[in-house]
Amino acid sequence: MKALSFIKEDAGTFYIIDKGRNSNEKSCLWVENGHFYGMGYIDNGADIFSLDDIKSSLTSYASSHYVMQLVISFICRYPKKVVSISNKSFAYQ
């Protein structure tokens, strides 16, 4: 319920960090202003100092209602993997 209210109320900007394809990377998905922006993999050794560093590491894709349904479904199951950046704080894990 928290995840759904977050999406509905904020039309949030957030990213999701999860396991990568191997132990040397993490997967990342970015949603900006309630719309899917893109996704990709970030090497664990990459120099990540800002939100722009994360965003520039991702491949941009077209957003759609279907993709956002998948994102919402994921964050309902794994809300602790969502990092809100609506206040522009930086907390890359």
C-alpha cells in the first residue's frame, strides 16, 4: 500500500537497485516524474558520485502504461529496493 500511495501521490522520481547479471554489477531502473526513464547495469567499481552519474549509466527507453504497471508490481513486492529522489538526496547503495 505504501508503494502504491508513493506512486499515486508523488508521481515520484526514484530508482530501484537490485542484483546484476553477476556479482560485479547491480541492475538499476529509473522512474522520473512518474514515467519510466530507463534501465541498465552499473559496475560495482564505477565511480558514482551523483544522481546524474547513475542516470547517465542507464539506457533510456520509451515509457508506457504497461511498463509502469510492471514497475508498480515490482515495488509492491520489494518496497525496500526503491530509493526516492524527489528531494534530490543521494544514496547509491
